[in-house]
Amino acid sequence: MNDPKKIRLALTTLGVVFAALVISFSLDLWGRVEPVRQLPLVDEEFLQPQTWRRSYADLVKKEDEDELLAFSCYECHEEGKKLELTYDKDNHVVVPDEHENIVMGHGSHGRNNDCFNCHNSENLLVLQTRDGHSLKFEESTQLCGSCHGPTHRDWEHGSHGRTSGYWDRSKGEYHKQDCVNCHNPHSPKFPQRAPAPRPNHLRVNPVATAHFGESNTH
Amino acid sequence: MNSQSDAPGKAPAPSMRRRSFLRSSAIFGAGAAALAASLKPLMDLEKFTSTEEFLQKHYKEMSPADMAKVLARISREVEKQYDVRPHVRDLRPMDGVEFVYALNLTRCIGCRKCVHACVAENNQSRSPEIQYIRVLKMPHGSLDIEKSDHNYDPEKVPEKGFFYMPVQCQQCENPPCVKVCPVNATWQEKDGITVIDYDWCIGCRYCMAACPYGARHFNFAKPSIPKERLNPEMAYLGNRPRKIGVMEKCHFCVQRTRTGRYPACLEVCPAGARKFGNILDPESEVSKILSTKRVFIQLKEELGTSPRFFYYFDV
């Protein structure tokens, strides 16, 4: 085996093999899994902890004077004048065009369809319970609770409704949302909403991924 | 390498010497480069585990001084990788506190906001995706997980005839995942949270197999978190960024809850279906729920894991 030609041949072959290895390693030609598919980031809207709506009481608390005006009843209504309601033939209250954003849908029975079940007919800046108590807009939870007793009780315990801040009250502020910060008082049932994106499972095999996308109904 | 030692010794003719020297040095050079290139994967190891981290003690054996060093290292590593200076803390359980979670199945609308708020809060990998919460859609009148679907994607939720059941780590009182860990990288703390030391985990995935709730997740690939979405408020046993090859799971947001705050999934829930608190405090929300609400279940309670995560209904 001392033939210099053979040695040279062997060394050259080895050299070629090593050179090929260098190229393959530096270009990652093998031994690497395919790159991870970059998934789109979820819309920031789904990360926000704000409530879905803001109550009238919260809105008028705003510092901005211009925005306040839009919420003052007596910009349009005449102060001290008793309001008259009109009803259609099915005995549903007719919402005037000025209040077109109000959709009456309180209760599946459809019986709570009178504005003055909750609003005061003589003073539009206050609410009133069915037993005649006048309540400020900030006290609306009591108005809701005057009919929805058990839910109000649960809300007081914290088992109904949204809370945020500190569970440990000694460490920081604890905040409980009023009914109307989540429920629209005119149609309190939660409307349907678009869900956040479904999970994208780790699948290396693209065929499996393709099938996976369709198996949505099992 | 033979030719190299032969070349200067024999010295037959100057031209031959030069040629053979050139050839052998070329071959040698190629060989060395190839060797270096073939060791490249080993060089990458440094990216996963620094010497400092390799020599680190177990969480429970670390002195406060050790921990301070470790936190400084983590802070340095995170800043290097994400250009964000994090606030990393080692938060210990609070005295007289045992956490319990309660989830109102009547209220959950299946919007999955909790899933994504959790990902954002806890610095989970976005690609590939790791999510601690899985929302199961189930037909009314059953509680059969076999019939559930977590890939639902309708235009609007909730869908008629279905209810939604988010499942995450149940923080069992008798956790099967802890029993199977061969290296003690996961354990239950006295406030009831089962935690993982990501620096101690060897990635064997026994716990993943042992968990009946599918709550444990493995970093099959290097986690990727966009810099602008990194949450800099971190805890050692909580949401600090993980590496490839380690397990992770829901830890009730220790970086929040051990400082007295609510978990992220609770605060984002638009329906107020999620409730959290200290069960040892009779005035807490969860105590009231467990003592006054008529129906509540523990998921797969027949397994004897005794979850600290309760599902209840409004009647």
C-alpha cells in the first residue's frame, strides 16, 4: 500500500469528499428540518381588555366638552315637557328617527318595550325604578337589580360580571364593571361576535396540514 | 496527514517539494475547514445554553445571591435577543394563599380572546404557535370531550346549540405531570401552582404524556416572539422567554397573580366568565362561587387529579 499514486488518489478523494461536506454544511443542504412557517400575528383588537361598550354615565364623565354636548338630552328635548310615546299595532314602542341607534330588544318575551319602564318621563337626566325611585345614571346597577335580583346578587359577590385589577385588595385597586358597560340596556343580550383566530397546530408535513384545515366539523 | 510529515524529510527535488507541499496544504486546509464546518452544530449549542446556565443550581437550592446572578443573566440574554430590557423577578408564593380558578360555562361565548391575551402576556412562541388555553366547542346537553372541536372558525360566536369550554392547566392538587418528571424540573408550589424551571427541564416530554388535559406544551422549534410584542414584566417561573427543547404550561400568570393582580385571561374575558382568587379567603369571589353556585364540575375528576380549576353554571 505504499504506492504513492494510490496514496495520492486516496488523499484527493478524501479532499473532494471534505470539500463537498464543507459546501453542504455551509449551505445547509441536509440535516435541517424545513423552516418553521411564519404565522400571521393576531389582531391587537383581540388583546384589548376594554369592555365592549361604554355606559352613558362613563361617556358623560369625559372631560372633552364637545363630546359631552351630543349626550345632553335637553339639546333637543324641551325641559319640563312630558314626553308622549307612540306604539305600533303590535303594541311595540315606536323609536323616533332621532334615536335610530336604539334597538329595543330587552328580554326574549318582548314585554319590556316601554321607555319609561326605566327612564323618567319628566326628567330625562335620571332613571327610575318601577316602584318610583329616582336613580342617577351612575346608579344604573340598582335599576337593573330591581328586576334581575339573583344576577345582581351574583354581581355583588363578583361571580357575575367583569372584574379587573387586583384580586388582593390590599395590594391595589380592584375594579368591577357596571351592568351597562357590557350589556346594552336597550337590548342586553350579548350580540354574536367574530371569534379570534383558531389555533395553527404544529404540522411539518404539508399534506397533513392541508387535510387538517378541512377537518373543521368533526 | 502522512504526506505532510513525509514532505520535508525525503526532499527529492525542489519542484516536487513545492508541488506536494501545495497539494498537501490544500488538502489539509480543506480537511480543517470541513472539520470546523462539521462542528458548526456544536457551536450553535452556545446559543441554547451558556456555561453559566449549564452550571446553575436547581431552583430550590439556589441562594438569594445565586438567584440574583441568574436573574441578571436572564435579563442580559433577553436584552441581547429582543432589544428590550426586561424586569425579571423571582416571585415566591404568598402566605395564606391558595389559588383557585372558576369558569362560568353559561357565560363563555367562545371568542378565544383569553387564548391570545395569554399568548401575549406569557411570551409564548408565535411561530410555531404555543397556546396554553384551548377552547372546546361542545354540543348542548353533553360534556363529552370526544365530541368537542377546538378548530371551530365560524363568522360569529356563540353558535346556536353549542357551548364553549376553555381548557388550560388545571393546577391539580395531585398532579400526574410532577410525578413523572425524572429531574424534578417541575413541582407544585404551596399556593397550588405547578411550575416549571425552564433551565432545569431536559425536554423528555414525560409530563406532556402524563397530563390528562393536554396542558403541557413543548418547544419543538426555537420560539419566536416579535420584539414589539414581548412582555417585559417577567418572572423566573413564569413568562420569561423559553428555549427550544423545554416544556411550558399555564402557571396562572405568576408574574401577575403573585403580585396580587388577576391573570391576563380573566381581565380580557369580555363575558366575565372567568373568576380567580384565593380559596383560603372566605370572602373571595371564588369562595363565594364554590359555596353558593349550584353546579360545578372538575374536568375528568374521575382521574383523581383534583383540579383547582372549577367549571360552574348559572342556573
